[in-house]
Amino acid sequence: MRHILVSVASRHGSTAEIGEEVALELARAGNFVDVLEPDEVDRVDDYDAVVLGSAVYVGRLAVSLRALVERQGGQLRDKPVWLFWSGPLGDPPLPPTVPDDVRAVVSAADAHDARCFTGALDRGGLDLSERALVALTHAEPGDFRDFEDVRHWARDVARELAAV
Ligand SMILES: Cc1cc2nc3c(=O)[nH]c(=O)nc-3n(C[C@H](O)[C@H](O)[C@H](O)COP(=O)(O)O)c2cc1C
């Protein structure tokens, strides 16, 4: 049994729910899984593997996720790491672009994979500045998450980890 950390940055909760689904699937595959917010992670050296996740805000991963990678980069590089981000909305999901800092995070943590999942946006839960930003980007409100896709990816992670 491997001990895995799942740490996800999520302002409004939808990316955290994706992280919970990943954690559940990894546990179903026989692993022991901790779920912690990035700010709660002091050390990663007790874990056999780490799954990092973040929502995207204005083209970037969340600050707390980037801070975790800066804090723990050296230790993360010593173990298998996977990254996912969630953001694109609508059908087809937009924007199709990779957030600016994904490459830097993949490189700092030496991540095996960086995977994009579609996101969810509830305008009612946004503050005024977020509403203005969302209006500027014409983001489509709604829940576009595909949990079957998430579970499929998590099973791939579990298989890859078992082979490490
Ligand atoms: C202020 C704001 C800016 C956003 N900017 C982007 C963006 O640049 N690219 C993107 O793919 N999604 C963007 N989104 C969509 C979010 O990433 C998406 O709604 C995500 O699922 C939110 O996750 P959360 O519920 O965990 O906060 C933005 C959402 C908000 C509220």
C-alpha cells in the first residue's frame, strides 16, 4: 500500500471536488490517501507519491499551489508527482490554452503528467472583482466537469504508480 498526498487549490470548491474524486479512486486502487490544502502541507517526504491540482484564474494556477511547489520543490522532485488543472468552461471547453505556469510547475516538481479537466462556474458564488474578470473573458457559467474522465485519469495514475 502506497501513501499518497492529494493537494488541490480551489477557491470555490469545484476543483477540490475533482481532487476528492481522484483521492477516492486512488484509495479504491488500494492506496492510503491524505487530502490536504496546499497551505496545510508542511512536508511531503513521508509520502510515496503526490497529486497536485489547481483551478485556473486569469491564465494562471492558484498562488497557493505555486507556493507549495516552491516550498517543497526539492522533495517533490524525489518522488512521483502528477498535476492536474481545472478551468476551461463550455462546449467546446474554452480557453483551450495551457496556463502560463504549468510548464514551470511540471519542471520544478518533475511531474509525470499534467492533465486538464473541464471546470465549473457559479456566478452567484463570485465576488465583484471576479465577476468583472469573468465578464471580460466571456466565461460560460455552468458545471462542465466530467467525473468519468477524472476517474479514468486517477486509475491511470494508480496503475503507473504501481509500476514505479
Ligand atoms: C476570476 C476567474 C478567472 C478565471 N480565469 C480562467 C482562465 O484564465 N482560464 C480558465 O481555463 N478558467 C478560468 N476560470 C474558470 C475557473 O478556472 C473554473 O470556474 C474552475 O472550475 C473554478 O474552480 P474552483 O471552483 O475550484 O474555484 C476563471 C474563473 C474565475 C472565477
